[in-house]
Amino acid sequence: MQQFLLWCLCIFSLSAAPIEIGQRSDVSILEHAEIYIEQDAKFKVGDVPSQDFFRPYDSNFITRGYTDDEAVWLHFSLKNDSHEVIKRFLHVNNSMLDSIVLYTSSGDVYTRGVMYLPPIGDTLDYSFLIQLNPLEEQSFYLKVLSNSCATYFNLYAESEDVLWKKNLNKQLILTFLFSIMGTLLVYNMFINFFTKERVYFMYILYIGVTLYNALSYTGMLFVVMKPFFSNKNMVAWSAIDTYLGPLYTLAIPISVLFFILDFMHIERYTKIYLSFKYLILVFVGFAFIFLFSSYDLYEWIMYYMCLISLYILAIAVYLVYKKEENSIYFLVSWGVNTTGTFLFLLYNMGIYIPLNGEYWYFYELSVVFEGLVFSIILSKRLNHTKTLASSLSTYQVLVRELHHRVKNNLQFIVSLYRLKLRKYLDADGKIMLAEAEQNVRSIGKIHEILYAHQDITALDANDYFEELIAEIKRGYPHTHIEIEINAKESLLLDQAIYCGLVVNELVTNALKYAFDEQGGTIIVSLEKEQATFILKIEDNGRGFDVNAQQSSFGISLVERLVQDELNGKVNFKSSEKGTQCLISWR
């Protein structure tokens, strides 16, 4: 009874003229309505405020920006000035609003909005179906309250045809834009699958997060899901999506940071790289507060998103100044993205309102443009990578051919001097010539291995030493000497040449002088401790007097190679139990 009296009081105290909708199929309501802003409002469905609080409103668009517990109340009357029964939809064109409650003059209350999780319909926005008899007039109150997103909307009384036409136009535009984004996503997924480059994965992450967030806030997510999921499952997902919405929004700037880190090689700029890490830590802080507190962070998340957008734009300008590759494209594409983002935020806050307050897809268009530019750049990068790979392949073929020719030329030189000098040398001279030939062969062995090896810049030390020592042992076929090799490191080409000469000299000397007829063991090992290589050649032979042999050719050669060519140190130790040569270099 009390509620009925309240409604009667409201009806008889109307100050706004009724809006005639009988002859029109699309009528804007707001500029004919009265408005009241309630502070400390609650989401519960309660009593209607007194008519004394309402004031005339003269705009066709309402925006209150990001607010907490602030409800927008509207009061308006609709009149059917025709002689037929009409049906109209009260259309609120913001699909992200938390709560929309409609009070009718007959005492009925209807709810819409994210909080109430109605069955998922075919339209993107919220609407209420009303019916007016011929010449009938009804009064309505509309309460809009939203804490999770900005409060902004238009309100129309539309026929079913108009509502569906607007909805269809909006869906077609969004479908076109999101299809482009989806195509870019799939395209880069294929590229990432074949190239395995991290930058493509980061770009996929960025596009994926941005696309999902855009689908969610425009309402297109459930249009996409509807053919594949039941209404019950979509309603359940809607609850999860609403709760995690701020995290989705927060994930956009973070995914951008990770993408830009790889795309523009930010690690080369120490201070910028460090600042990116701090921004990522801020994201972790936001996420922690969101998950473990009841504090509303949505507005601060939007400010954080703006900060990152501007900061990345400043970095783009700096990279153009540094003449980084693709920096111009990066600046243009990110500039468009930042412009679209800020227009979207200014629209939400009511600072910038386009003609008729209609949403002009600023953000979606800017993201599509940016995505197209980035994809073109990444395609250009892929083509450049293919060109480099082709050039590298050609280079490898040429270098391997060069190694083959060097090896053959070295063998020719050895054969030539053997023929020229052998008949003029005595026994000692022939021995010296044989040793010189072996040194040349060790260099030739390096080129032979490189010719058959895929990597032309480095050698597997174990394989190299095995082949080299096998070549040395061919000159001592009757010795009972075991040679153990333990070298799991790789050597650069110049290191391999000098290490080969050292190993050749020391192993040859050990085979010649260290053992009696019973034989023994030679151990060749190579290991790396931090940045230092340690090469060790040791045997269990009879040993020798290091001081007495310090000026010998073998020791002098080893010391010269290690100190002058490897910039390292060499140390000989010898006793009756054997000899050890320890060589280290960085």
C-alpha cells in the first residue's frame, strides 16, 4: 500500500512533459528527462527518490566517468499518441554497466546489467520491452549504477526493427574489425610455429589479450560463444569474465611491454630496460591487490594503462632519434594506438563526446591499424631473416670450399718440400722434416674437419682432438700407448688451430720420449671454468728435467703459442711418475 501511494504521488507530481513515441520508431529520451545523482548508492533494488531531487536534463548523452557508489536516476514519461498498441524497447547502449533498474508506473521492477546475469541474448546492449495502449501515458524511473567501469550511455525508445538494425550495424562493424585482428593473430601464430622466434610469440600474446578484452567490453564475446556453448555456461563465464575484467585490461599494457622488449631490442638500453622491469613489478602489485583485497582498482588501472602508453610513445620518439631500424613505423603505429586509447578514455570520462554521443570505435580502429603495421613490419623482418639465411648458407658453402682448398694446398706444400729436401737431409734432418710435416698436417686437419662441419666458426674439441691424435698415432703404429680424451667444450677457429699445434707437439713428444716398451697412458682434457679454458696434457711416463729442457724447441714452441697467440699461461710439471702440462687462457 505504501509503495502504491508513493507511485501515485510520483505520477501526480510529474513536472516533465511526456515524450510522444506513438508516431516515431526512434526517440532519444535523455534530453526530455529529469535527472538526479545519488551519492553512496547501493546496488539493491530500493525505493524511488522523491521527485523534489530531480532536475531537467538537456543533453542526449550521460557520462559520469569512473565513480564509486554513484547512481544516475532518470525520470521520464512516455505517451502513445497513436490509436494503436505499440511496443518499444528502452535501449541503453553500454554493455559494460553493472546495474540498470527500470521502475514502471504500474509498480513493476526490471533489472539488467552485468550483475544480474540474464540469459544471453542476441543484442549487444541492454534493453527493456514496454507496451503502451492507444493514447496511454506511463511514467518510468531508471537507475544506473556502475563501479567496475565508467558510467556513460544514451537512452532511446526504439521499435524492434530500429533496435535490431542498430545492433546489426554495430555487430557488422565489430565483426569486421575483430576479424582483421583474428586474422592477424592466426597469421602470426603460423609464423611463430615455423620460426620459433620469441618476438612473434610476444606479439601473439599482445594481440590475443587485446582481442579478448575488446570482445568482452563490447559484448561480442558472447555472440561468438553462443553457437558453441549453452546459455548456462555462458552465464557462468560471464560471472568469471566480470570479476576478472580489470585483470584483462591490466594485461594489455603488460603484454605490450613484453612485445616491445623483443621487437625493439630494448635490452640494449640499460635504463629503459630497467624501467620496463619496474613497470612490470607495478603490474604484479596491482594484480596482488586486486586478488587479495576489495579495493576498486579499475580507474587506477586505466591511468596506469595511459601512463604506459605515453611512456612507450616517448620511447618510440627516442628510438627514432637513435635511428633504430623500424622505429618510424613503430612511432606511427603506436602513436595511432595511443590516440585511439586516449579518445576512448576521454569518451568514457565525458571529456570528449563525438556527434550525438555515439561510439565511434576509436580504440578498435587504432588497434587494427597498429596490428596491421606491426604485422607488416614483422613480415618484412621475416623476409629479411630469409635473405640473411640464404646469404649465410651461401657464405657457409664458400667457406667450406675455402677450407677444402686450404687443406689440399697444405698437403701439396708438404709433399713438395718432402720431394725437394729429403735426399739432401741426414737422419736428424729427416726427423725434423717429419715433425714439421706433422705440424702442417695438424693445421690441415682443422680445415678438413671444418669442411665437413656445419658450424664454420667453432669446433667440438673432443671430435677434433680424436681425429688429430688418430693422425699422430699413425706415425707410431707399434707403441702400446693408450690415449684418453676428455674434452666436452667447443673451441673457436683460431683457438682450435693453436690448441691443435700444442696438442700435436706435446702428444708427439710423449709418444717419442715418455715411455719404454711397456707403454703407458696419455690423457688430454679440456674444461671451462667460468670464462677460463683449461687444457691439460699428462702422461705416466718416465718424466724429464723441465729446467734442463726449458730452451728446447718443443717447450719453446708451446710457450710461444700459448703466450703470444692464446694470451694464456703454461706450466710444466714432471717427475718419475709422469709429466703434466697445464695451459689456461680466457
